[in-house]
Amino acid sequence: MQPFRRRDFMAAGAAFLTSRTLFAQNPPVADRRILIQDLVLANHILAAQGIVDGFGHVSVRLEAERYLLSRSLAPASVAAADIIEYNLDSNPVAPETRGSYKERFIHGEIYRARPDVMSIVHCHAASLIPFGITKIPLQPVYHMSSFVGEGVPVFEIREESANTDMLVSTPALGRALAKTLGNKPAALMRGHGAVIVGPSIIEAVSRAVYLEVNARVQAQAMALGKDITYLSPAEVKNRDGNSDADRSWNLWKQQAAQNAK
Ligand SMILES: [Zn+2]
């Protein structure tokens, strides 16, 4: 057996330091794999629930300054191989020939502004549109969408630029949207759709689903009459952290799988 030489010791030390550095830059491979699995699932769930159609997207934060998002593709068609890693400038981290979503700046700029946000959904759900183009605010109609009571501001893209195609297709427009969102769970985008954020991918998807339900139910209630009882601030506060989002996620997962058959 060869004696352990100084050169071997140095090489082993260098390898250890390299692995530590890599670990700091990238989460363990298993975590990354699970995040990608969940992100693919989130795409399929949002499509199956009617929150996104051919358009719309969902991302998940990979680490402080990186996030994962599909290449430009209809969410129902997204597979693990379609996921691209972006930095907060919304540029792919590795050389990339595949197309990116034009509105990926929504994700990069919100992750930059909101360290608490781990996942972001952008959708064009039709039921949300009326509350962005009128002066009628979304209000919390039932317990599943109590987060609406924290406030859902409306992003007016004209305040940033009077000459856009409505898409958040630049870093400046992404920053303006993030500023409107502030510390809220969601923001409507006038004449366009919404952005919904969460402390986990399950929570972001759950909020996206129930935000859309809230809009439909609120519009139905308003059609019935003006005297509507919304959740009170105390009820909203008491619901905070009281979500059973996992239960819905597991059901939606089954439904998305059935839809894919
Ligand atoms: Zn959009």
C-alpha cells in the first residue's frame, strides 16, 4: 500500500472544498430533482384546474438568486426536460437555444424584491379580468380564499409606460409589477391577468386556484345583490397559516394525472 502522500492530501482537501463550494451554490441534486418534479406537476395542475391555458406560467425559486421555469411552452405540455434555470436578471444560467417566456421578468424581479417568495404563478384567467378593469376590488368571499383579505392590488402597466403590448417583457416592467405587488399574496394586472406568489409551490398554486374561485363567487354574489358579507379582518387574520393546501395538492395531482391519460 502506498503511503499517503502530501500531494494526495492536498488533492483530497481541494476536492472537499470544491464540493462544499458547489453545495453552497446548488442545493443537493435530490432537492433540485424534487423541485423540478413539483414544478412540472404545478404546470399540469394549473392547466387541469383551468387557471392557465396555452399561456401562463409557474416558477419555483431554486436558491437565493436562481429560479426554475419552463421553456416557452403551454403548461399542460411541460416535462422535466423543459425546465430552465434562470438568474434574477431572467437570463438562462447555462447556454440556451430554446425559447424563453417573454414575461419571465415577472418571476426574476419578484424573487429579487421578495425574499420570502418561493414560487410564482402568472395567469390570464378570465374571471379575474373584471376586477382589474373596474374599480371594484377583489374581496375575500370565503375561507379558502381568505388571503384575498390581505389585499390584491391592481397593476396599471400604463403608469410605467404608455406604449406597451401589455406584456411584462422587460426588467423595468417586472420591477414595476413587483412594486405594485408589494408584500401582498397576489396582484391583478389590468386587462391582462394576475400574478400570485407563495412561500411554497403548493401554496402559490393553491392561492392561484382559490383566487380564481373567489373572483367567480364574488361576481355571482354581486349579481345577486349589493349587500354582501365578506370575511372580516379578524377572520382573515385568524385564517393565516391555517391552510390545508397539501390536501388539495394531492387531489389536484390525481386529477391532472387523469387528464393526461
Ligand atoms: Zn401574461
